[in-house]
Amino acid sequence: MRWRSSHLPLLLVLLLSLLTLTPAKSESTTSEFRICSYNIQKFNKEKAKDYRMMNTLTRVVYRCDICLLQDVVDPDGSVIKALLKSINSMESERYDGFVYKSVSSKPLGKSATDMQKYVFIYREQTASVIGQHQYESKPQVFTRAPFAVHFQSMKTRVNKFVLVPLHSDPAQAVQEMNQLYDVFETVTKLWDNLNVMFLGDFHAGCAYMKKTDKKNIKLFANTSFSWLIGDKVDTTVREDTSCPFDRIVVHGRVFLKAVVPYSAKVFNIGRELKIQRKRVCLPV
Ligand SMILES: *[C@@H]1O[C@H](CO)[C@@H](O)[C@H](O)[C@H]1NC(C)=O
């Protein structure tokens, strides 16, 4: 049987771990602070009713201290409410009774039929939100301008850091990635914090960003920024493509040193949670 890969958005999540103040005693997952990024692709009311999908998503989010969801279609907030309810009712002894909260942008987009929210779901015990900012520019370069969130986590060595999400429009990917430098300047001034991380589906590869485009992207040209997901990483679910669309970029040495070396990677949900592809397949 052939899988229709374009309907398998649940398979890949980006993951990165921050070093924590208490050194890891074992392989235990709770000794790291995990940040995840996930393009969930049209996560709307209908999909939220799919029990299997919600179950998978719940297990994914539960592995992260902070999880960025992109492409959330949730004008009245009911979809995320349902997801939080599912996450916060995880009670078996395998789980630790963590409580999750969310912070969301408003619906963003240029067409009424494609309005998407950025949503951060975070673990109350290890992270808190100390600021949020919807970036705007004139003229507006972004289709979905980054919604930056200032987080605090006593568990991490950096303590306070800014997450800047981007789900770019493929046709504008290079201009949007370049504009992230302006977002950087805005948020560092706003919160007086240089620990900034960019994450999301930038469409940073293949037809949308060629090698020669890099010199036109300040975050590539400036060595203060470290691209932790490299050009050779495949972040697409399709077997016949290999493109590094999803990325994580960190500013500065302080923040870079707070990242667990080589922890930035693609997490294959199907493989890791031992879910067959079929089970995470979404209805068309
Ligand atoms: C690179 O970015 C840093 C921000 O950390 C800035 O201070 C510096 O001027 C930039 N360098 C160039 C060449 O633009």
C-alpha cells in the first residue's frame, strides 16, 4: 500500500534541548529542557475531533517543555482548548502530572481562507511567559509575521530567552528570512535580551532558497547566528524529496553554549512513538 505522503503532516517535529542547571543523572528525558517546533498543517476543529490525531499530538507535546505549533486554524480558540484539555488529563503513572498552558498569536495571513495562528504550548512547571510581541513592519514583508514570546525558565542556564516563530510563504521565503534580522533588533531592544532563537518552517531550501540566496539573508551572512539544522537535513515527510525547510537558528555564544550539543534534530514521530504511518494519517 502506498502512503499519500502529503497527508502525513504528523510525522516530523524539530527538537532541541537546552542544558539545565541540574546535571543529567541518567538518560532521563526530564533532565533536559526541550523546545519543539511543529508545522501541524491546518489544525482545525475537524482535525481536533480525530481521536487518534489528538492522542498522537498529546504525546508529542508532552515530550516538550515548550512546543511551537504552526498553521493552527483556530479563530475562537476552541481547538487549542481541546488540545490542552487532552494534554492536561494525561494521568497514567508513565507521566508526571505536568500542566500545560498556551500563548497564541492572533490569526495571521493575507487571505481570509488561510489564516493561521502561531501557538506555543509550554509546561507550567518549567517555563513561564514574561512577554509577547506581534512584530509588524511597513511595508509588511511577512505573510504571517513572527509572534515573539519572551520566556523564563529557571531550569535552563540561560534563564530568559526569546522565541521567534516563522512559517514563511514559500514564494517570499528569502525576503522573509532576511527580515528576521529586523525582528531580532526589535525584540532585543524591547526586552533587553540577546538570547534569541528563531524556529519554524522557513522553507529554507530546494526551490525556495538556493545557495546563492544565502548572501541576501542577514541571518546567514552574519556569523553571530548559528543555524542548528543544517542544509543537508531533510525535514520533509515525502520520500522523494529532501529539503531543509524547517530550521532552528540561535543568536550569540551565550545561548549557543546553553544548547545541548547536537541536540537539534528532526524527530520522527512515527518511529519514536512506534506509531504506524497509517495511524497518524489524517483524513483528506
Ligand atoms: C551581526 O549581528 C550582530 C548582533 O549580534 C551585530 O552586532 C553585528 O553588527 C552584525 N554584523 C554585521 C556584519 O552586520
